[in-house]
Amino acid sequence: MKNIFYFQTRFLGTVRYAPRSMHRGEEYGRKDNCESWIFMLGDMMNKAKLPWHFTSDVGDVGEMKEAAFADPTRLFPGPELSRLRTAMVYINGKKYKDRLDYDYLAEMVRRLGKKRRCSLAAPFDWS
């Protein structure tokens, strides 16, 4: 097996959606794209806003994101969002070098959409 070297990186992206690796100064990997996606979904679907919505301190936001992954109900409360909590647990279990099952994640979104009677083929409401 090949050795994977991690590089110290500077912070890239917005504080709101950046993955936890950016807050830690670690190199960005596949799982981090999915973390950013989860944070965007949380922002769109959580009426109460993201827990870190009202702060821009990189350290504080990083701690809140760690807490959200420790308890996914902080980001996706209620039984109707259980699929997204399952996706968070799946993503959290992955490491930098791991491949992700994007079909599995897409199925989580399809099931949630079906449960909420959303059409994933309908035009966006802002189009």
C-alpha cells in the first residue's frame, strides 16, 4: 500500500461550508467535498440555521462542526431528516484516502426527496 502524505494547508473556501479538515489545516480530500455538501444541505434544510450561522471565527466554527458530526441531530433534527444523519455518519467514517460510494449518498437524497414529496427532476424555484 502506498504511503499517503498529508500537507499543512492554508484555509480555503467559506468558513460556513468548509470541511473540518480546513479548520484543522489538513489537506482536502474526497470526503471533504461531501462534508461541504452536507453543510450546504444543512443550511438549506434547517429552518433554525446552521449552529455556526452567526459566527465567523474559524476556530469556533470548527469546534461547532466537530460537535455536529459527534451528534448529527444538531445539524439535522427530527425524524424526517434521518437519512441525512445516516449520510453524515457514513462520511464521518471515511478517511482522507478512502473512496466514497456516491451512489449510496445519492440514494439517501432520493429517499429523503421521496419522503418529503420533492421532485428532483423539477426545475429549481429560482429558475
